[in-house]
Amino acid sequence: MRLGRLTLAAAALLLVTTASVPSGTPLSQTERHAALSSDAVQPRGAAPRPVVQRAMHEVPFGAFVGSWDNYIPNIARMASWLNNANMQVGHTYLAGNGWQDIEGEPMVLGLWSQWRQSDPGRRLVLGVPMLVPNEGNVPDAEVARLLARGNQGEFDQHFLRLARKLVAFGGGDTVITLGWEMNGVTYTSRCKPDPAAWKAYWRRIVGVMRSVPGQRFSFDFTPTRGLDAIPWTRCYPGDDVVDIIGMDSYDQPAGGTFDEYVAEPYGLQDQVEFAAKRGKPVSYPEWGLFRNGDNPEFVRRMLEWMRTHDTAYQTVTDYCPHGFWQCKDNPRSATVYKQLMAGSSGAVGPVRTSPQSALR
């Protein structure tokens, strides 16, 4: 099967599974203050606050249109639907059923890398699980044991082989969303069972992959938006091993508003301020509709947000219920998305990362 050996429908079903505290869950001001002051994000109003607003600008963009190599032509088809917009970013995932998946199928890595190399302005974003099976309903205690094994070096060779393959195929500048949505409960590659071990394991993987000659990988720390199973700041592994601070942002919970998504604990405002204090850009590897149906206002506000902040790239999740081109359930949102993105020339130059990336 595709999408990490799963069907797109199965992936959508997995996204329906929510964390113990769903993204966007309203909290009282007292709860919000307690949550923020207990971690690395300061409560609102604390000084100094970084300047995060930017003038309106184009952002490198793309869409997740499917994981396997035969989905690559869908990028050009979607770009054509957008009046030949310059979709600069290709986004795919490694399957996480076993360690061989983490090492990457040569044909898949090769063809995606070939797509990236065909235009110097393009960038490949690759979701890489940290543990397997990544979607196996593994209990917390076993996740903690796996993290301990990882920190002993037991899984190093798999990430080393992946890095060597990417460099050999010309994908040495791939953006890697390592252990994405680590603050939730869906994936085995999650943080809550042992945050200290998770951070150490992230650092170890980055060190292994950066040891490969010729690599210029960028590592994107990508939690899901809001206070999920654990505050994502408790999972942050350090500025020296993170190049981009991402966030997966779907239109949920039911009844949620975009202003709430901005202001909620560990939401969009906290993300951009956290990143600005560290001199890092932000990203939105997954975003789209979800609990509130066909919602053009969310689409309009999300695109405006990304275009007025220091956004390295954005890739919409383009299948039902989230997307616009491959999903016919959201006609009003598709119209707005097309109006705002049609004919876009994209951004000038490659995806921007933090200064540490440029020095490697």
C-alpha cells in the first residue's frame, strides 16, 4: 500500500484519533499561565517579546499528495490546477512498519530526489519515524524501553543507511521532519513516555545522520498545534540539533476559531515567538481542514498567517477531509485556496533554515 504502506483513507482515520487534550481545547487563563510558565514558553505579556510579524511575502509551498513514488506526478497536476503555480516543496513520508522502512526504499528515495534535483529551487521534505512500528498502538512502557535502546545505539545503523542513501541519490539537502507530532499519542515516535530519553535520542539520530559526508540535512522539529498529550517545549532537544520549528495545524476542535488557534497554549503565537527567540524559521508541514468541515475562513487566515511570518515552507495535506484538489468535499475552501495560490511564483531561493544549517 502507499502512504507509508497505508492507504490515504487509513491515514485520514489515524488523524481522527485525538490526543488526551485535543488541539484547540479551551483552557482558563489560570490553566494557560500554569502550562506556559512550567516550560520554555513565557506567559503572554512577559517581556521581552520578539518581533515576529513580517510584511506579506511568498513562501515556498507544496502539498502532501501521496507517499509512494507514483504520486510524484500529482505535484505537477496540482500545480496545473493552480494555474501553473510554482510548487517548490515535495512532501513525503517513510513507512514505519519495520527498520527496513526507515532505511528507505532505493527506488522511492531516488525518484523523489530526482524530482528535487530537476529544479534548484525545489526542496524535499521527508517524514522519518524514530521508532518502529510507528503506528502500532505501542504502550507507553514499551515506548520508553525502545527509547532507552535507541540511546544505547542499537538503531544507529538504520539512520546511517538512510542518510547515505539520500546523499548518494542527490537528496543531501532534504528537510527531515524527525518524529513528527511527538507531543501526541498516535505514533510510537512520541515524547511523553520519557521526555529526557526522547530528546537524547533525537540528538543521537541527528548526530548519526550529520556524520555522513556530503549531507546538508535540515531537521524540522514538528509538534502538533496546542497542548496535546505533553507540552511540546518539554520535547525540544536543543538549538544545535534543530534547524526549523514546525507545527502541524489542522482546523480542530469542532467549533474552534482561528483566533483561538493563535492564542491557545503552545499554539501558533507561541510557536513563532519560540522560534524567533532562537533565530529559527517556522514551517507548517501539515495543515488543512478537519473538524469544522468546509471552512474557507480557516484557509484564508492560515495562508495569511504563513505569509506574514518567517515561514520556511508550507505543505497542505491534500486528501479528504483536509485538502482541496484531491478532495471534492470542500468546494468553498478549494475556491479560496485556488484564488490565493493560483499562479504563485513561489519564493526566491531555497528553503531557509537556521544559521547552524548554513555553517555545516
